Amino acid sequence: MEENIVQRTLRQIFGFDSFRPNQEEIVKAILSGRDVFAVMPTGGGKSLCYQFPAVILEGVCVVVSPLLSLMKDQVDSASELGIRAATLNSTTTRSGFGQTVGAMENGKLDLLYVSPERFNTPGFLERLAAVKIAFFAIDEAHCISEWGHQFRPDYLALKQIVDVFPNVPIAAFTATATPQVAQDIQKQLRLRNPFSVRASFDRPNLSYQVVYKEDLNSQLVTFLKSVPGQSGIIYRGTRKKVEETADLLSKQGFDVRHYHAGMSDSERDWVHDAFSQDRVQIIVATIAFGMGIDKSNVRFVVHADLPKNLEGYYQETGRAGRDGSPSQCLLLFGYQDIILLKSFIDKYEDPKIRDITWRQLLEMIRFAEADQCRRKALLHYFGEEYSSDNCGNCDFCNNEIHRVDATIDSQKALSAMQRTGNRFGIGHLVDVLVGAKTAKIKQFQHDALPTYGVGSDRSKPYWRFLINALVYRGAAAMKPDCDYPVPQVTPYGWAILRGTEQVEIIQFPSLKKQSKTKVVNEDPCTDATHSDHFLFEQLRQRRKEIARERRVPPYVIFTDKTLLDMANRKPITEEDMQKIAGMSERKMEKYGAPFLELITEYVMATVDEPEFYPDLHEE
Ligand code: ADP
Ligand code: MG
Ligand code: ZN
């Protein structure tokens, strides 16, 4: 095909000026009738690779895609581009089926999305035999592999394609990075000398950051305040934690919903759609919220609990920034998570699985503890060497991480453990260290210990963190058969106490406090420098609610300029409110109260914002 036709199609139909890496080669391979096997990261632009030839080639391109929601979105966006697309899945009616097949027989369809379940129904392939098929595209092809993390038995039906359509090319796409799964896919689909590409897994627009998890709730609030109005996902380890966090955040005024596998299909679909369509800003979810999030403007992915392995971490963070714009990946790392995950791993009966999952977890921990560039570490895990010494877009490369000697503090903590008889939980040990006056301390006369209060120069979260770190490093071990975790000093701990072993800990920076600058502002004549973006968003939200109630456009209530001035000056009395730009008497009377209330609440909630890791900073 001529070069300029390719470029023109790209421009005119897809609206893009250039191909992303590998797209052009893949498109050309398909156009030339070859099988294709493409491993490209999320956001790499796999859809274009088959949509493009589907437009050009005669006949229909049959796309197998694992999720209904995904198919719907794909058909919608293809139709938006003027590509003739339809779907056949379990929800398709008999007459709908007939119609779609009819359209294909008449050459009136470019793309047909089929669910694996539909594909697997008896006679389906034979039914397709009457249709001119340009090629098959298998999206999320790793679902065919039992080695993969998303195996779907119905995908196995795809093995028959080669038998029924020996002359039709197959193009398989996946974002799975492991070589074993990649091989398995090619074998299962019986690809014939495919044109194979493996794109780099680097996602340069994603920034990686790890901070210690000390006070999760306020850390999340602080983080969310730093990304006002932006779409993102917060991953948590369990359904219960998902619901708790979602609850807490929505009480704090964030636009958040939760998602996990324990919800009904319709609830999950609703949340999925609302997020995709920007009707909901933040999702708190288990990893069940995964495949099928094709939303391109996810600006952040937070892991509030330690993921089990790096593969999962990569895939989950990969949902951020598909559109190529800068996006943040934040991991809140606490040693207590390791202890919890380890207890899950210990429950596996098969020693081999125990061993594998434990090793995977160790890699995850090593990543979190950062002895090198995050990007380099991630890519290395997938067998790719990152060539640059400094990626410029992770906390390690930005010099935000330092190692500090914590031997003396470790001695204090271990001594507290030892002197209280190795029989108290972490909470109590922390109380002893900071010199708290609790009933329990009185009861056991722990205020008489030489260790009592030796750590009063540090915060409780710091000590909690350090004790967990000591457990992880084997300086203390959890006593077996206790109802709650009770650490006791180990021989290695004794070596630290004696001073023959040193302890280093990483000093992560604190999360950046809410920035008080830069409001995205459509009104160029307003000086927004001193406004508070987060408050501004809340004010806008309230305006939206009132506007909806009254069925008027939002600006009729207050202009952005007025809201910006409110966000800027934060009036909490009627008198001050009246001085806000654009606040007429009538408006004050009509709308003043709900905005005053909001600002008051906001001001109250932010005065006592705790500092994070103050101790770690004083070094
Ligand atoms: P994948 O399926 O590989 O995760 P998608 O096909 O969903 O990725 O594409 C991700 C985003 O990149 C989409 O928003 C898509 O429109 C965009 N995109 C794809 N190809 C290009 C291109 N050549 N130029 C600009 N944007 C592109
Ligand atoms: Mg895709
Ligand atoms: Zn880096």
C-alpha cells in the first residue's frame, strides 16, 4: 500500500499525526496477510493495529475481546470514527444476531467484536464461514494461557480458528510481559511464523513514587488534595478495606465509589461506566477492577496496600496515563503489609506455590525499598534493560530517597521489647518508647523501665514503622500462636543490641502537601495564584448540585471568578462573604448559606492537618 494512503488514513480516520512505536509495522504485516504476535504495554495503542487494517481490507475483522464493557466502548469509539462496527456477545438477541451476520454477508461491516463465550458456542465458527473474513484479531490474548493471571477457558475455543479458516491471518495482542505466557499464546493459537514484536514496557509518562504507609487515611487525603479534580484509582488489598477507604474518602467530600468482586454485576457495571464517562472521579478497588478500563485520562494509581508481585503492580499502575500525559503512581509501603501477606502465603498447602509467591513478594519488597531507579527495576523484572542512568521521573532518580543509620533507634525499640519480656504487641511497645501514660503502662509499671520514654523525640508512627521494619529484617520475630502480633528479639536482634550489627533504613520523603498554587482557570483576568484548588473544586461541585436542583446553568448561580475569589479568601462570616467578587445582595441571600457552610467545614478540616514523617525529616 502506498505510503501516503497510510498516512492519510491515519490522519483522516483516526485523527493521529503519526504512529506509535510498532503500530505501523504491525499494520503493514496484517495488510500483507501475515499472522502477528504483538506484546505491547497498556496504552501502547493495540486497538489501532487491528482497526486500521480492518478499515482498509476487504471483509470483516473479527475481534475477540474478553469483556462486554470493553467491547461496548470499542464499538462506540469505532463508530465515532466512522468505522462500521458491531458486537456479538451473550446479550445479543437472536434477531440482532441475524442482522449483524446479514450485514457481514453484505460486506457492510469492518469490525465485529465477539465475546469468547459467544465464540465458544457450537456452530458459531461454521456460521462465520459464509462471511468474508479479513483477519482475526485476538485482544488480551493472554487469556488463552493457563500460565497467565487472567486465564479464560472460553478462549481455548480460539484454537479452532486455524482449522476452520486455514487461510485467514490471525493477529494476537497482549500486554502480558512474561515470556512463558507469550510463548504459550503463540502455541495455543497455532500462529504461523508470525510477525512478532515486543514493545518496550517503559511508560515514560508515568512517575513512580513510594512512601511509607504510616497514617494511611490522612496520607490519602493529602495525596488526593494534591490532584484535585483528577481521575484515579486507589487499590486496596481486601474488599473490606476497599469499602472502608471509599467510605472515609466520600465523607471527606471526595467524589469516590468502590468496586470489588463481591458486588453484583449491575453495580460493578454502573461504577465502571460512571468512571469511564467521568461521572465519578475516584475508584477505590481491589484488583478486580482491572481489565477493561480503557479510560485514557486516569491521572493516578495509588496502591494503598502492598501488591503481591511486581507483575500486578506494573499492570495496575499501567492503567494510568494511557493518553500519554504525565500521571502518578504512588505506592504506600508498610512493613505490616508484608507480615499480613506472608500469613496468606503460609496458608498455601503446595510448598512450590508458597515458594514462588514468597519470592515474588520479596521482589516486590525489594522494589519498594528502592536500591535503584524504579523504572529500571520494573523493566528489569520484565527482562528489559533500561539504558539511561537517570529516568528523571521516579523518586529515586529525583534524589528523594536517602538511607539513614537507624541503629540507635533500633536498639531502643529492641530494648523495649526485651525489657517488657517479649510479650507485648507493637502498640504497647510504641507507648513505652514515647513515654505514653496509659493504664497498661501503669499496670505493668513499665514507666519504671529505663527504656520508658527514650523515644519521645520521635513520633508514634515512626516507631511503629521501625518495629515492623525490624520484624521484616529478622531482628525480631512474631511469637507463634498469639492472638495478636507479638514481636520478640531474635539472635540477629541481639547482635543489633550489642552493636555488632548496624541497621539502615530508607528515608522516604513525605507526601507533598497540598499545593496552594495554580488553579486551572478559564478566566484569564482572575489572579488564581493564591486560590485553593481543592476548595475551588468543592465549591464548583456545590454549584453544580444547586444548578441541577434549580435547572439552571451553573454560571447563573456564581461565575468561576466568584468561586475563585471564595477559594482564595475563604470567607466564613456573612460579612466577609458579601465582599466576594460578584456577590450581590440577592445572590448572598439566595445562595450564600450553602457556600459559607462548605467553606467553614473546609477551613475546620484543614487547620490541623498532621505533618507526615516529621521525624524522618529532622535527620
Ligand atoms: P492498548 O489497548 O494498547 O492499551 P489503546 O488501543 O486503548 O491501547 O490506545 C490507548 C490510547 O492511545 C487511546 O486513547 C488511543 O486513542 C491512543 N492512540 C493509539 N494510537 C495512537 C497514535 N498513533 N497517536 C496518538 N494516540 C494514539
Ligand atoms: Mg486494549
Ligand atoms: Zn528513575
